[in-house]
Amino acid sequence: MPSPVSLWTQRLPEDIDRRLEIAEATAREDLVETHARLASDLVDILAPRMAFDEAIDRYLESMNLEGDDAEAVGTRAVSLLSEQEIREDAAREATRRWGFDWRYATPLGALRLIQRLRERSAQEQLWLELAAARAEEKLADEHVRHAMEFVDILEDEVDPTTAVELYVERLRLPEIRARIVYQRVLAQLAETLLPRLDEDDAPAAAANAAPAPPASAAPAASTAPAAAAAETAPASASAQPADPSPRPGPA
């Protein structure tokens, strides 16, 4: 049963549906190629430690690739290796295994061997985690590019969020990767779809937003003359001469 996201695609025009199918097929091919190149890089990193087929299996496991997807990526990754690289890998096989060494024949030597094996395993695990993190970033960029193509194809049919949801569903992205792709595509669309102020209106808006002067400033200016007059009033009154005529006393 079709999901609610893809149910409306049954009513799309034939040319739009064909363009979506081509875009989906192109995305799958590009993703296989990206996976194969990343797996090939991991083969080069782990070449001193393990054979190329084991390194590819480690990559497939770390990226949770299974079934047909794992087979396609593994086959493509092997095809990227040259004959010289395969010969060099076979020549290194004898140096990868830990043969018997008299230094490890004692109890202390056995402890040292166990410690070295643990350190080697921890280092390999770190390399795998770093390679997986880098691969996730590369794949996210690839998914965003193809999801934007879905948005362009369906521009006149549905809103961009629905187009991205359709891409995520058709490519069967894991939940975490789907959220990353959805977030990045919408962040790119926000740069062009969100409304902005015109450059001509920006200065006027800034002037209207300027703060008004404090209300206490106006009364202070208006009362300044009155205060000055009050200060000069006593001085003028004391400057008047006293009346020299005697006043009548009480009757």
C-alpha cells in the first residue's frame, strides 16, 4: 500500500513522473559510486593491517549496508582497485599475520603481545569511526544535491517539504540520515524563499526603529528659565533702599 507521502504521485503528469524516475536512478548510481570511493579510501588506510576484501566488509558493516546495496558497493569498490594494488595487497599478506616470535614465549612476552593486540584493535576501531563520520558527511552532501533536484522537478506540483519527504522515502534513507538531509535542504531553501527587506526600505526601517529621547529631558529644558528667574529674585529685592521715615508706635 502506498504511503500518504507518495500517494499523490499517482496523479502526477506522465512527464513529471518520468523525470522523477530518472532523478532517482541517477541518485542511486551516484551514491553507489560515492560509497565505492569511500570504501577504496578505507582499503588504502587499512592496507598494512588487513586485506582489501576485509577492509571493504568493514566499511559495509560500519555504514549499515546490506543486501543488494552492499553487493553493488562492494563490487564497485573492488573494480576501482588496479591490478598493481591487488598484487601489492597479496604481497603484504605475509606481513599482516602475527607469527611465532621467541620474545612472546615467556609469560611477560605473552602479556606484551596481548597489550599490543589490544592497542592495534583500538586504533583500527578509531580509524573505522573516523572513516564512517567522514563518509556520512560526504553522503549527506550527495543526498542534498539530489533532493534539491526533486524540489526543482516538483516546483509547480507540491511544496518543497513534501518533495524532500518523497526523496527520503524513495531512497529509503535511515531515520537519522533522513533528518540531516531534510534539515540541510530546508536550510538552503530558506536563503531564497524567506521574505527579506528591500535594500531601499532598510534605511527607513532603521530610522523608524531609532529610540526616542527620554521624557525627562523636555521638562528640564522648559523649567530652566523659571529656575534662573527664581534665583535672581531675592537679589533684586535686597537691592531696594530702606524707607528712612519713622513708623508710628502703638497707641
